[in-house]
Amino acid sequence: MLPKALKKFADEKNYPILGDSVRCTRYAEPVGFGMQGSFYVVSASVDPNTWNKDLQKEIKTELKKIGTVSYNQKDSIVQMIVKAPLGAEKLHARLEDSADALMQTLARHQVAYRKTCIFCGQGECDDFADQGAACVPAHTSCKADAAEKLMAEVVENETNGNYILAILCALLGGIVGALPSALTILLFETIYAVLFALIPLAAYYGYKLARGKMNGTVPFIIAIAALLDTMVLEVAVQYIWVRQEAPTFPLSTFLSYVFSGEGFPLLLQDAAMPLVFCIVGIAIVWGQINNNNRQIRQKAQQLAQGTTTSTPK
């Protein structure tokens, strides 16, 4: 998601927004602005054949008063983290000046720019796309294909999958996630309540492993599975303690007491703190599930709506 400050910068300069980056149209080359964590970044997509470690050291030294230069070898992107001054006008000027400094330095060292599509690796690009916080060459048709594939992935996640198998795997995953809590209780007689947050995370992993449907019902399934696994853990630990004191005490008698009007409130009282941290874990998983398909949809829409502004050279 592009921050408001960069959106304002793009609007003021009439620069196109490409997903998570802003393209600097003052240059025909793939130069852009973006965010890396909480830092502003100026980036250029370069030809890896004209880049090496010695050159990186030289450029890093030359630009150290302006920003911190790094190189993303996977995508052949030179990035410079820029220190952001207070105030929109100063920020906009700093970004523009930083882009000029980076471009001049690359030109002085005869660094060539990338000419191949980020999607297919072929030349003759007619558009640009975002790659993280960077701007890279692309084909309009490749962007459309990528958007279509992303939307197909969303549909696949939401409509295909086996509920029954996925729910069973979520329960089993939750039990696996409960093992660290069980071991610390039984071996060290200590309750690390934060470990109970692992239960819904493990349940979610089990659900995903079984390729369950990733739709609106998943958070509820994970929540129920995690809460059930937490209660199962509490019951199991309590029974193990009882058996240590009375080895012949029958399980049926124990369960009858635990789920009676007298025993169940005591069980809930003992499980109060673990349940609280389990709910914290559920909240984390809930947010992750809700964000997953939404981010994919947004990325697909950004690719589909991207406009051609000029032809990469």
C-alpha cells in the first residue's frame, strides 16, 4: 500500500502510480520512488551485466551523503534509502534531488538500464510495472496475464478445497501447536501463556496444508478449532496430573466430573489465561486471512489498471 505522502507527491508531480511505486516520468529509464519499511527509496532497474560489487562500493561511497545505496541482485534493482526531511515541500524536493543524483551517478559510471520484461524476460517493452518499491520494464500484455493469474488464484483459493479434510488438519495442527505448552506445563510446571497463541497459528497452517477453501468461513473454522484444542490441552494436562496422584483413576469418571456443573467452571477458571492468549493468536490469524486475498485482488487490479506512460528505451 502506497503511503499518503507518496500519493501526494505523485499527484503534485503528475507521476503515475504503479502499485507500490511511483514512476519518475522525467526520465525514460525505469526510475521510481517507493517505501522500504518506514524509509523512502529511490530506485533504478539496471542491466546486471553492467553492475558489480566494486562498482557498488564506489557508488555507495559517492552517494553516502544523500542516502544509503544497496543492490537487489534478484531483480537487478539499485535502491537508495533517502533520509526524509519534515514537511511535504522539503520531502518532494529531496526525492527529486535524490533521483537526479542517482541517475547522474549511474550515467557517470556508464551503468545501463534494464530493457527486459519483469514477467517474461523478453525485450521490446511498452510499459512499466512495480516490483516492490521499484519501477521495472514490462509488457502490457504480460501485466494483463499476471493480473488474470492473480485473480484466478483468488477464485481458486475461495472456491476449491476440501472442507472436511481441512478442518481435521486444522484440529491436528492445533494439537501440534499445543505441544510446546503441554511440555512446559508437565516438565517444568510452568505456564507460558504466550505459547497458547501458537495454537491458532498451527491450526491455520494445518488448514492451508490441506488446501482448504480460503473464504470468509476460514477465520471461524480456525477460531473454533483453536479453542477446542486449547480446552483439550487443559483437560489432558489435568488428567495426567490426576493420574500421577491416582494411577488407577478412570478417564470416564474424570470426564464426567470435568464436564459437570461443578467441574466445568473450575476448568474454565484454570484455562482463562491460556484462552486469552489463544484469542490473541486467533486475532493475528484472522487479520492474516482477511488480508491475504484482499492484497492479491489489489495487486491484480493495480496490474490491470496500470497505464502506459512512455516506452522504455
